[in-house]
Amino acid sequence: MMIKENKQQKVYRILKGRIIEREYVPGQRIVIDQIAKELETSTIPVREAIRQLEAERLVVYKRNVGPVVAEVNESDYLDTVHVLALLEGFAASLAAKNFTQEKINRLRELNRLMEEALENFDVIQFSRLNSAFHQTISEACGNTYLLETIKHTVNRIDSIRGTGSTLYSKRVKESIEEHKEIIALLESKDEKGVEEFARQHKIKTAENFELRRKNLIETNTF
């Protein structure tokens, strides 16, 4: 049964989705009255949603301007991914103890759909499936605080990077193959093996991002 959203939750969900998916770009002003009119609500739930987004560092207030989408911080992205690598690696090791065949099948199906999304160059779908893949593993860790911390860290990464941005890299094909290895390690209940592999899997994403960033800087220099 789906839980009904209140007005503030609805506005928050919509605004956050627009920020993460880069419909609202960094530095863009969020016009409260305009949002309220568009979503057919008062300005109160819009302001409450923006305060929540500000707490998550997705929105900042600028003097004489009002709320704007936070700027991208690339070094913050790299630091956050390294932290997430440790968290997801530990979660995978805990999940491996009691990971069911049903969940194994779920991971295989998600990975298959990711391959299809890559073939169709569906940026958003690929990213959502990738998130679902890792979330399926983390949710089986049995540690509520760890899971909450992972979700918060993932939100920070999405706000910095933007959903689907890594799809433009060759890294995604490697990622799909690495997912198959993670599945095999979970199926064999190799706790230490899956912890190390899952951690390196995430770190490689950060390394690839940094390499592409440096190449872009060098290209623009000449």
C-alpha cells in the first residue's frame, strides 16, 4: 500500500528530482511563487521543502537573490565516493551472510536491464537501475544506521554529480561486468571477498571521474 504524500513531501520530491537530474542546473534561482503556482499549492510547503533541500546541501540561500541550486564541488564528490565505497563494502559483507536466491535473481535482472539501458543510451534509466542494484544489496545488511548513512551519502553524491553523468564514460561497461562478480561473491557468501570487491568497484568510479576531469582540463588548456 502506497503512503500518501503531504504537500511538503510532494514539493520536496519534485524539486529534488529536478536538481538531481539537472533540470535545475547549479546556480539556478528557485522562484518560490512560481513553484507554488505550478504545483497548485501555497508558498508554505515550498519553503519547507527548500529548507529540507538546504539541509541536504542541494540548495543554498544567496543574499538579495534567495534560494539557488548549489554549485558542483568536484573535490567533495571524490571525498564522498571514497566514504561510500567503505560503507557499501561493509554493507555487502553483512548482506552476504543471509543473501537469498530471490535477491540474487533480482540483481541479475537489474544488471540485464542496465545493459539494455546502455544500448538505448537511456541516461536516467541506467542510473536508476544502478542505484537499485546497490540499494538491493545495502538493504540486506541488517544494520539500520548503516543503511541510513549510505542513503544520505548517495543523496550527496547525486546532488554533486547529477543522475546518469557517468553514462558518458567507458567505465559503465566495466561496471556491468563488475556487478556480475559482485553477484557471484554474494551467491557464494564470500563476506571478505565481496567487501573488498564492492569497495574497489566504487573507488574505480571516483578514479575514472578524476581522470576524465583532468583530461578535460588539459584539453581546454590547449
